[in-house]
Amino acid sequence: MVSFSPFAQTDARPVDVLLVDARQLVRAGLTRVLSDSGYLSVCGAAATCDEAIRLARKFAPRIILVHLPDDTVDVLDGSRKIKRQFPDVRLLVLTGEADLIIQERLLQAGVAGCVSSFCTVEELFTAIDTVLSGERYISNSLAQKLAERRLPGKEASPFDQLTHRELQILLLVARGKGAHAIARDLCLTQKTVNGYRNRLLEKLNANTDVELMHLAARAGLIQIPRYS
């Protein structure tokens, strides 16, 4: 059991945490770790952000811990939805070390903290303690990389100029989805989706969807499977 001294509580009741992770085994492991703290209680577990929103209405958690590996679109959109509907809930996101663009967008969307998915249990508790105390938390390694992106003379990322909708559609295109599927998922017309796609090609100086996919992969926005 990990020994941890939580922030000063106003009562003896445990802090309710809602977990969001697509993997049932990971959710079970996090539930055990958080419960062993002695002051955290997992009130629910969801596989998607949409499911988390439904559970949050039911359980009213103090904190929502989100980790959806390989589903950046759901994390970005889900985090924005959660913050709009539950502005007082502290949202902590576990992210990959390479997802710098995504981390910036999450922080801009108002999440309480980003912590590396490779963090120790002790750092996870520190992050939870920090955001519950009303402050923001960013892992040291992530904060350093984010700061390096803004150093004078550092070349700006072409992805910084993208709107949320453009980044959303880029991620879906990079995952191999066509205009019809994207339009269905986002409740848009195919004409609208194609308009966004054309703007993406222009802004990123690309000619095809395959080029968009490779640009997204080089920026760490998606992972392309490698086969031996």
C-alpha cells in the first residue's frame, strides 16, 4: 500500500473519483490503487467520455481521471464537454509524453492537470492532491517540453494555427476515416467536412490524406502501427 498524506479535508468523507479508461483491467488496477490511499473512493468507471458524462450526472464526483490511449479525438472532445457541463469538477488527464500539441489544447480547454501516463503512483497522488487543492498540475517532464516549444527562435508548429474543429477532423482523417464517416460522427454534412479537409491541406501544405496522416504521425498526434 502506498502511504500518502492527502490535502486537509473539511470532513471525513472520501473524495469521489470517476475513472475513464477504455481498458477494464486498467480501470480495476487504478480503482485498487486509489482506494488504497485511504481518502479516495472510485464512484464509477467509464470506457468513454460520453459514458463518463452520464455517470458524472449520477454520482457527482469531485475529480474525473481520464486516460484513453490511442483515442485522442475522444479525449479532446470529451474534456471540453465535461468542462462545459461540470465546471466545478476537477479534470485530470493522463497523457503520452509525445502528445505536446494535445496537452496544450487540453490545458486551453480548462483541464485541471496533465500527468504522464508513465508516472509513478506517488506522482499520480501528488497530481490529484494538487488539482483538488484548486491548483493546476503538469508533470515536470511535460512542462519542460511545453516550455521548450515556446522558446525564442523555436520554429512554430503548423498545427498551432488549426482551430479545434480542424484539429478534430485532422485526427479523424489521420485515423483513416472518410468524409462520409466523419460527417456521421460529427453530425455535419459531407460538404462541410470536405471544406474543413481542404483548409487542412492548405494550412499544412499537404496534397493528400496520406500526407496529412504522416504529418500527424510525425507530430505525435497519432501512432502508426509497425509490423515486423
